[in-house]
Amino acid sequence: MYPKLIQELIEDFTHFPGIGPRQAARFVFYLLKEDKMRVQNLAEKIKRLHEEIGFCKQCFASVTLGEGKLQMLCRSCADAKRDSRVIMVVEKEADLQNIEKTHSFNGMYHVLNGVISPLDSSGPAKLHIKELLMRVKNLLAEKKQVEMILATNPTTEGDTTALYLERTFSPLKIKITRLGRGLTTGSELEYSDPETIKNAFINRR
Amino acid sequence: MYPKLIQELIEDFTHFPGIGPRQAARFVFYLLKEDKMRVQNLAEKIKRLHEEIGFCKQCFASVTLGEGKLQMLCRSCADAKRDSRVIMVVEKEADLQNIEKTHSFNGMYHVLNGVISPLDSSGPAKLHIKELLMRVKNLLAEKKQVEMILATNPTTEGDTTALYLERTFSPLKIKITRLGRGLTTGSELEYSDPETIKNAFINRR
Amino acid sequence: MYPKLIQELIEDFTHFPGIGPRQAARFVFYLLKEDKMRVQNLAEKIKRLHEEIGFCKQCFASVTLGEGKLQMLCRSCADAKRDSRVIMVVEKEADLQNIEKTHSFNGMYHVLNGVISPLDSSGPAKLHIKELLMRVKNLLAEKKQVEMILATNPTTEGDTTALYLERTFSPLKIKITRLGRGLTTGSELEYSDPETIKNAFINRR
Amino acid sequence: MYPKLIQELIEDFTHFPGIGPRQAARFVFYLLKEDKMRVQNLAEKIKRLHEEIGFCKQCFASVTLGEGKLQMLCRSCADAKRDSRVIMVVEKEADLQNIEKTHSFNGMYHVLNGVISPLDSSGPAKLHIKELLMRVKNLLAEKKQVEMILATNPTTEGDTTALYLERTFSPLKIKITRLGRGLTTGSELEYSDPETIKNAFINRR
């Protein structure tokens, strides 16, 4: 049996995504071997996390809070050179970051902060959908041509969420698109599922 | 050391795609345990393989040879209800079979029987490209509108091959398309490579 | 759909241990690409398998049949320099081969040709246990000091089989041993199961 | 690009054993989603780690520091019912914990806190070997019969370390044993390496 504090930390780390008890224990002993200053420095940062980080009031990407914890705009929302009429709707910020890496999109984002599971009816309320609705309506009020790109994952939850959004926003008569399905780089036709092949065929260019 | 015949068979089976010595040995002992009649029956079929199976004279998919080993047309090439003006070019027959499963394509196929590796200059000659060229020219001679769909794998070899075909056939001024790239069902944006995301963005619908 | 003969061969290959339909198809196309002579040569060998290979009348390892399909003794059983009083009992011949690779055992073998599953009561009858009993009794008749090493796998089936053999042979008052349990090369204490550690502790040297 | 604090935390988490940038990012967003109190609580514990946890002055397992950060004895070292003459030498505390789970060892431990890599000559100095030497000498001074069980992993590093310890302690004429090698539960003879089989044969019982 480990000392109490170590046991508690192991328990805490097992709540980290994808971490089992063994790796959690390894984390604690890594910290014990690390330089004390560095570890306390890490603790400091973790402590400051909720105090210094907030979410963009427009797209809900993470941002450093301003003076007096003022909700700020994130980099892309504040960037005048980006096309505010094209909104890429993503499940989580990691998707946004990965899309940015491609440097092929110059519009803006909206982080739903989750997905709707087919089973969970209360789902939609948890996501930033009302805010998205408001955001789109404001653009329309400014007589802007809006395109909403549904960039949820091509998974059951992602598709359910996209479907829900399509239904919710169709009354607004805006252009709603979804990321194209097809063959991923490196994949093989022999092992591709029918739906993917069908989409690759439809999306041939 | 196994008896000579067993050793030889193990050696032979190690040449089967993806089979190492251990599994090869397991194959031999599986055959030794199997009913003698069934094993000799299997041997019979393997013996007949080269004698009874040939390749479609038009698309090079496998076919049962006719009387006097006559080269025949495969099922899809012989099917009048299929659109002979749309040719899906695939690397190997397994791809063709998997595409057929989707029931979303009603054109015809052309099996290249391999790919061009970026390193291997002699590559093209090994593939059924001359025959494809002839096939397309015949269609054009009949004043037909031809579409050639390059359905090689989205891999380095597959792309090299597609590129080579595009160059070879562009003088013919036919419609040349490629299977659409994008997100595969079940994949996640967070882990998708830039190229795939870029394509998914371009192919959004 | 593939031609009938190809379909049948794919079906046959899916009965090979560890082979699914896709790899089975790859096998057939590998054979179709292979040189005709080599393939028919392979078929020949498969055909001869049941005719030319038998099993050692003493230990049931595979042997090349002699004139008139005479049951012969295998290499190790025929080897006068090996100690016939020490019998290593293995589940299958592949185990025997792997043990021989170590060059650390100079006794003889007995291939059970399977295991007893805890659920399958009819199991023992299928294995070469009667023959083993006879073999041991003959040695005892010659006033020989016999050691029987149970080299079944350290799995549930293997242990069940070993237990059954211990019970069956204990009346003969011979020395019965089992392969030692402990840490395998490359394994890690942190991930080893309690039983293995316990055995490693007991077997410390 | 994430806000600076998030970037820094991602960077920090990538130093955790077995964590890449993607999972590190997931950790940060997990913390952002978590309840603020729980997160700051975690930070608190991490901060206290180096202040409250020390290492047993005898065996170097982790212990809660006493008043005035006094070095204490760990549970097993303080346990009078355990046999202080048998010392199980392990690479790290996780091994000790896993061995304890077996409830088959009633001696004491010594945590080396690492291994000697064959390449790294400075290695030994980093490990708690001097302390082990002192510990053994004290036991011998008390005219005690000492057994030292080398429980390093059966890996190249572990074996190198064990070899080094054997050389270092042989002059003391104490009983030095190593955990037994053999078949691990669930493993298969067909796939076992020669050394393991050889040891299983030698350790047969």
C-alpha cells in the first residue's frame, strides 16, 4: 500500500482521459523523481487554469481572460481578415486546432463543446447551440450571406448532432454544408466500408 | 526437424501473402488432421486453378475459361445493362469486389493488376494500361462520351499510378475523375491528416 | 462475385487456422499470379501429404512413411543416444520442435495431439494417453527409472490435461515433473500475474 | 494556437511517462471541464507531494514524512513480523507493490530506484546500492543469515543490474538468489524463447 497522498493522487490521475491505475502510479512516481520546483510550478499552473482561462464569448474556443476576468474574443474571432460569414461548427477545440493546421480555411469556428448521443435527449441543451443560433441570426440581421459548415465527426454521435443542427437551422434558409466523406489518405479500397466508397464515388472530381 | 515433405510445404506456405513460418507449420498440421479426401480435393482445385481460370479479355477480372480455354468476358463486361462508357480503373480485383458490394456503381471496370511504385520505372509496362488505352480509343471511335474514374488507392503508389494515367490519357480529351477524398466513416477530425481535412473541406456538400 | 472455382478455394482457405475471407482471397490471387508449374507442384505436395506422412508409432511425431506405408520411428525415438527413460509429454508437435531448438533436452517425447478442455469429458479418449501408459509400463517392465515431464502449456486446458495425466499415472509410482513456472525473458514484474510471481519466488535459485 | 497557459500545460503533460501532445491536450481540456474546486484540490496535492512524501531510510520505498520531515521507516520495514534477513531487491516501488499483492513473500525489500544500462557506466552510482551494502553488512555484523533475492526484471537492463549486484555482494558470502525463470501463466510453449524453455526445463518440479 502506498502512502495516503500517493494513493489519492493515483486515484485522481485515473480520472484523466485514457489513464489506468498503473499509468497513474507511474505519473506520481515521475513527479516524485522530478525536480521539486518544476513540480510545484506545474501545480501552480493547474491551479491557475480555471482562473486565467475562459472561453471566447462568440465561438467558445479557450481564451486567456482579460482584466477583471473579462470574457474576450479568441484569436480567430478577433481576426478582421477572417470571413465571419462562414462558420465551421466543431465538436471540440482539438478539432478546431487540427483544422487550423491545414491553413485551408479562412472562416470562423463555433465549438459545440460536445455531441448529442442518440440516446441522450437532454443532450442539445448542454451544447452551445442557442448561442450559435443567436450568432447566425445576428449575421442575417446584417443581411449577410451565411454558410454553416457542419464539421462534426463522421461518427454516430457526430452525425446525430449534425442532423439535429440541420433541422434546427433549416428555417433560417442559410447555406448548410457538411465536410465531404471519402477515402482518407493511406486507406485502402479493399478495406473501406460501403458508405465511404459510395461517398468517394459521389464526391469524385 | 520435420519430415522433408512437411518442411517443403511449410516453406511453400511461407510464400503466401502475410504468412510466417509458424503459421505455415500450423497450415500443414491442419491439413494432416483434416480428412484425407477433403485435402486431396483442395489439392485438385489448386491444380485446376491455372487451367480453368483466365482473365476477362476486356477488364482483366478473373473469369472461368470457356471451351478450349477461350478468353471470355467477365460478368460485368458481359452485362448489357451496365454503362460501358464509364470505366472504373482499379489496382486489383479485390477492390472491384468491394466496390460492387456498394451497389452504387453501374459502369464497368478495368483491373490494372498492380501499381506503379515511384521508384520502379519499368512499372507501367507490367500493368494493363495499353489495353485500357485501346479500350478507350474504341469507345471514342464509336463517338461515345467516356468517363474514366481512377479508383487507385489513396496511397503513394496509388497516387503515382493515377498521375501516370492522367498524363497518359489527357491527350484523348475524355472526362477523367478520381474517387473523392474526405473523412471516412468512423474517423475523427482530431486525428485526421491535413490533406484529408483539406479534401473534406473542398468536398463539403 | 468471383468465378466458382475461386469462390470454392477462398472458402477452403478460410478453414485454414487464423485465415479470414480477405486473406483467403489474397491467397487465391497469389496463386493465380504465381508460376503455373510452381502452383501445380504445391498441389502435388498437398496431395501426397496424407499418403507419405504418418506418425511415429512410439511418440506420434510426424514421420515419412516407409516402404508399404510402414509405421516408422521418428528421428528422436530412433536415436540411441537419447535417454528413453525421460519422456517429455507435449500437446502438439510444434511444441516439440520449439523445445528441440533449445538443445537442452536429451530425452524423448510423446505428442498427445491435443488437450483436455475442462468442459469436454470425452477429451482424454482423443489423445494418445493409452499409448503413453503402455509405453511407460514397458519401461517399468524393463526395471527402468522413468521420469515423465508434463510439458503442456501453462493454460487452463494445458493445466487440466497435466492434472489428468498426473492422476492417471500416479499409481505407477514414476517421477512426474512439470515445466517450471516463472518470469519469461523480457517480461516485467510490474505487469506479471500473482501466480507467475509466486512461482518465480518459489523457483528462485 | 491555444492560449499560453494551456500550451504550457500541454508541454508539461507531454513529459509525463507515455503521454504524447494529443493526450496532453486532452488532459488540459479534461481539467477545464472538471469542477474548479476538484482541480485546485489536485493542484494542492501535487504541490504537497515533495513536501509530504519521502523515502524509507532503509528500503527507499515511499513514505509519508513525519514531524519535521523526519525520515521514517516504511510499513514493511517497520513490521516486526517480517523477516529482516531476507531482502528482495527490486528496480522500482511498483514492482514491490505487485509482489506484495501475491502475499507469498514475508521478507523485506530494497528499492534500487532504477537499473544499470549496459551502456551507462555511471549507472550504479545513481542506484541505492551503497545503502544496500551497508544494510547487509549490518545484518552480518549481527551474525544474521542473510538471503538477498535479486528481483530485477528479466530484461537486458535488469539482468545487467543483477549481474553487477552479484559481483558486488559475492565477497560478503551471503546467499544470493534470483527469481526463477520459466513459463508465465497463459504463455505457449510454441512461442516461448529458447532461454525461457531451458529455464522451465531446469526449474521443473
